Amino acid sequence: MLCLGIETSCDETALALIEDGKLLSHKLFSQESKHAVYGGVVPELASREHLRALPFLLDQLLEDSACNLTEVDAVAVARGPGLLGSLLVGMGMAKGLVLSTKAKLIGIDHLLAHLLVCGLERKLIFPALGVLVSGGHTQIYELRSCIEYQVLGRTLDDAVGEAFDKTAKLINLPYPGGKYIDQLARKGQADPKLLPCPYLDNNNLNFSFSGLKTSVANYLSRHEDLKIKNMPIEPNLEIITDNYPGLADFCASFNWSVARTLKVKVKRALQRQKDIKSLILAGGVAANSFIQQTISDLGQELDIPFFVPRKEYCTDNGAMVAYLGYLLLQKGLVHDIKLEAIPRGKPIPWDYSQISPS
Ligand code: KG4
Ligand code: ZN
């Protein structure tokens, strides 16, 4: 069973081919450098870049995996949540491919794809607690299988990745700056009292990171010496650490506050959901070394197996879309050509058609 995955929900154009649950090849074109100086993704630019990159990536993917489009059984495409214009480019390609071959169309929930991609490398254990930390979302899921799940908690304002990127922007690091904060933090020493761990003094599983962002802005306005003078397009972190003493410590403190906040809520969720058998951390921020270690330690402390995708599958990628497509096709869950894209903020509908399982 051959499944092609197409991911264009934000600023990464990505494709992958999975055969019987095994990854044959995957390709990614990152638009990061196109958006870096704007301090965020420019939606119009992102759509245009997806349209430009997709045909080249498809040629490379097919060549690399020695496959022919006529052999593809299903085309899985990220249908949301994401930037509508960007999603539509991927959906347009998926529908075109499906109409010109015998392949089935499968619309993929981008967030669920993030959470399940670890299954490519290690058999998942259900029921699982899924912690999704990305640029647009921060959610805790109870996953009973790859198709049965519920959201137990979510951010009420900024996503964790957004908090990282906005902090990076205040320091004058290019977008998306989360990874630079992570790298600088590794060279510093955290002060646990420097920044707040927001929204913990309650009884729920939701998050709120906007207060942390305000604390960062206030702190940096009192410590202008931590702001990089001219935004470097490709930051050299050795030079930055030497020229801005205290910046690495500040980044380590920021990392610490975020990791601690996540840990408290994830621990609370695990203590409430007594039958959980594994813990999954996923999404772009899962690439953060300190956050990964903190949540992994929590798994160990509570004796729950911990899953995290390898770094290249933490951030947006085609493998996660192709893999969830494969899982859904196995269960005979597909869409027809009327499949609609779902923008950020709207729930993904359960609108599959059931065919005989493959
Ligand atoms: O999952 P993703 O690629 O895209 C969305 O679906 O949003 O996540 C991107 C987010 C960005 O905010 C980026 O700064 C953040 O993940 N990110 C990191 C790291 N690598 C990526 N944040 C903290 N530490 C990292 N190492
Ligand atoms: Zn994502």
C-alpha cells in the first residue's frame, strides 16, 4: 500500500511516500529564509512559494523512491488547521493527482499527524497522552487510538512556539527564533526566579503564555543590553554569546519557565487520566532539547513510556501526513473530491467516507 503525503499548512512545503508503513523517501523545502526578516509568515508569500516548490519536490520524491504516480494508492494531504491559502495549494495538487490516477484522497488533521508520527519508528502504545507544542497550537490530548481522541487542555492565548518566536523577535533574532533560543540556552545557566511560570495556580489543563511574553518584554525593556543591535539573517551564536553577556542565561531562564509550565500541566493530566499507557511529545517545540528532557524525565518519574519524534519530524514534514494517511487507509477512512480545507481556529470535522479497509 503506497501513500503519498502532502504538507503545505504553513511555511514548509513537504512531501513523502510511505509503503506499508515504511518511509520510502521524503522531501522538504523550507521557506524560513523568505519570511525571516518579516518576523512571521507572510501568508501570500507562503502560498506562492508552495506552488513553486511542489512540482520540483514531487519529481525528486518519485525519482528518489523509484516510484511511479500510477502506483500510488492514496494521496494524503494536510487539510488544516493552517493558513487557508497555503492549505489550498496542497489540496489543489492532491485533488489533481487523485483525479488523474486511481488513488484515494485523504484529508489529514495536521495536529494529529504531528502526534502520531513517532509511530513510524516505534510502535505506539494507546491510550496515550499527547502533548502538542507547535507554532500555532499548544494542546493536551487523550489519544485512545489513531482515530479516537479528545482535547483535554489547550492554550487560551499564545501557543508555546509563538511565545518562543515573539521572545526571539524582542531579542532581534530572525523568525522563527525558537531554535536560536534553545541553542543559546544550552550555553547559559537558568535562573528559575527570573520569569513567571504562567497560569499554574488553577485546577485545569489549559495554558496561557501571553503573560510570560509580557514579562519578557518588560524585562528586556529594562535590559536593552540583551537586545542584538542589528538582526542577523544567519545568527552566529558563538559571536552573539560573546558580545551579549547574560543573553544565554536569559534564554536558559525562558526555556526553564516554559518547560516547568508544561511539566506541571502534563503531570496533572497524567495523574487524572489513570489508564494512560504512554506519553507523546510532538510539534516544532518538541525539538527543544531542555523541554524534551523535562517531559522525558516526567515520563520516567511516573514510569510511563515516553515518545518523541526525531528532530526532523518534530517540525512540519511530509512523513507525518503520509503516515497518518496510511493509518487511515488501513481503516478504510477516505474523503471524496469535495474535501474542504480548514483554517486555524476551526475544528476539523469527522467527515470521512468508509470503504473496505486495506
Ligand atoms: O510544528 P511546527 O513546525 O509548525 C506549526 O505547526 O506551527 O512548529 C514551529 C514552531 C516555531 O514556533 C518554532 O520556533 C518552534 O516550533 N521551534 C522551536 C524549536 N524548533 C522549532 N522552539 C523551541 N526550541 C526549538 N528547538
Ligand atoms: Zn505543525
